Amino acid sequence: GLFVWRLKGAGTRPIPCHFVHLCRVTSDRLITFQYFNFLKRMYVTQCNKDLSQRAKPKSDPVVSSFHELQQLDQEKKVIHEISPISPVHQPWPETSRRSELREVKSAAETEASVTSVRAEPKEDRQWKEMKLRLDELPGILARLSKIKLTALVVSTASAGFAMAPVPFDLTCFLLASLGTGLASCAANSINQFFEVPFDSNMNRTKNRPLVRGQISPLLAVCFAASCGVPGIALLTLGVNPLTGALGAFNIFLYTCCYTPMKRMSIANTWVGAVVGAIPPVMGWTAATGSLDAGALLLGGILYSWQFPHFNALSWGLREDYSRGGYCMMSVTHPGLCRRVALRHCLALIGLCAVAPVLDITTWTFPIISLPINLYISYLGFRFYRDADRSSSRKLFFCSLWHLPMLLLVMFTCKKSVLGKEDKNDPLGESHGRAMEIRLP
């Protein structure tokens, strides 16, 4: 009756549409059976908080003895139905036998290794502190200071001292060489101290003393300070203040500029080339006490030589540098790396030609040095064209003997000091002064 009265009150609305709407409203307002069960569960859980669901153990099915006998009979039938395989009709190949034997051996070896690792006591697998022995300390400090690189730095500084147009002074030469070597040891030690977390990711540097824990960081810093302070003091007090300032500036440039820039920009290669070009300038200033054009020329030769040397070396270490997080030209700009190496190989020819113009060597030096400069330029062109490990390796090994030979040829073609004195003093005033000193 209520439903009929509702239909009469609807009046103007169409009957089918109103009926559908009424069904939807009634279905929304009714309490369904699922909602009633939900309310019941909520009431039970609120009243009995200690209740919890427990998994019932699955009961094993009871198997009668008759079924067991039937299963055994079926298994026996299946076993009797299998026909044996005769080795005469179906022989196994020898390769399959060998492969199976290898698999069995490898499985046995892996099981033995796993059991041996498990059998090891827990103390043997823990980190152990490496004890420092006094007889191993000199070798560790030599590797910490990169003794080969230090020897190269001292040799280039000695070449700069020998090329200076002044009489040779043995005491000054020894003090300058010792101070330069100590400064190089300090810079290399500080460099390794800063790069321990990055050197551990590279195969070339993972065996360094600080990475392996053969020496403590405090001892490394103390060694660097004990080398750097006396080295700069020797160069400043024993030689001259200009050489000491260049040595201190080179330590700062190597440790505070070049080392962090290796992970920031490819400009670190140019900064490192400046670091390598300063030692011959220090040798020149140690002998003359002034910064002349000859010192800049020697620094320019060392500056240009380092690009084919280092770029060829870094080409074969691209994977190592990328793992260590270093931003090198060979990793990020391989084309630029090869072009820069070729440019500076050709620049060596021009720098050698400038030496007689600056009155440092005779005109025979550009002629004698031309073959070795052309050869390294040819290898630089091969490296630029081929861009492979073979060409980079040849260029690197050529650079190792190219620099000593070039400096030796430059020293043999050096202009004599007496000739320069006669040229600067054409009236013979120095000879007259010497005669006056000899007379009573």
C-alpha cells in the first residue's frame, strides 16, 4: 500500500525511471548479510581481545594396509616394466663422459670450499691489524713518496741547474737537489693521504701503503711534514728564497689544486703539467738566482712533454680512472685527449728551435733533436689516428726515453760560459780585473 501511495504521489514523473531510483535507494539503506557478519566479528574481537587465529595442524590421512599393499605392487610393476639399457647398443660418447666427470669434480670442489669456509673459525675471517716492522719501513716510505716520480723530478731539476749559464757550484747543486727531492716526497705523500678511498677502487693503486693499511695516516702526515719543512728550509736558506718559494708553491699546487681537481674537471691535466714544469725552473733559479727566459724555455719543454706522456698512459687506464671517479680526458673526452697529445708533440719541435734564438744552445741543437722529435710526433699521430692500446703504449714508452735523450742533447749543445762572457765584455775588462787581482 505504501508503494502504491508513493507511485500516486509521484504524479508527473515517468513511472519506470522512478521505480529504478526507488530500488537503488532501498538497496542502499538495507542492511545486507555481509554487513551483519562484519558487525558480528567486530563485536567478538572487542569483547574477547585474547582471541587469536591459530593454524590447525593438518591431519595426516589414515592409510589402510590394503592401500599400502596396492602401492607397493604398483611400484614393483613399474620397476619390472623398465627395460635395462645395454651399453653395447647405446654407447655414451666420450665427450659427455668427460663433461660429466668435470661437473662432478667441480661440484665436489665447490662443496669442499664451502665446507672449509664454514669450518674456519670466526676469528680467522675477521679484519686483522697489520703490524709495522722496522725492516719494511724504508720500502713502505719509498712507495709512499713515489720514489720513481721523485727521481724524475730531481733529474729534471738537475738538468735545469746544469743548463744555467753560470759556473757549476757543487754545494749549491747538492742542496738544490736534496731540497727538491724532499719537497717532492712531501707532495706525493700528502697526495696519497687524500686519495685513499679513491685509490682502493683502482687496480693500479690498490696496493699503496695507506690503502693496504701498512702505515697509519698519522705516520704518513708526519713523514710528509718531516720532508716538506726541511726541504723548503734548505731551498730557502741554503740556495735562495726564489727557489724556496717555487718549491712551496709547487707543493701547494700539487696537493691543494691538482689533487681535488682530478675528480672535478679535465683541467687537472693542465695543472699537473704546470707542476711538472716547475722543477727545471727551480734548478735554473738555484744556479742563477733569477727567472730568465732560459728557465721558461726549460719549463715549456717539460710542460709540453707531459701531455703525450700522461695522455698515452691514461688511455690504457680508462677503466681504472672511471672506477676511481677521476675526471680524465681519456675517459670523458677521448678525442680531445688524442688531439692534445699530438699538438704538444709538434710543439716540442718549435720549442727546440727557439733555444738557439734565446742564446741558450747552439744551432746544432734543433738539428740533432729533430729526428727524435719527429719520431715522437709520428707516434703521436698514430695514437691520434688509431686510438687503440697498442699506439698509446708505443707513445708512452717512447716518452720515457725521449726526455732524457732530449735533455742530454740540449746539455751537449749548451753554449759555453766563457763564450758568453767574452760576448758580453768585448773590451776585455774582466781580463784586466783578473790581472789586477793577480798583481801584488
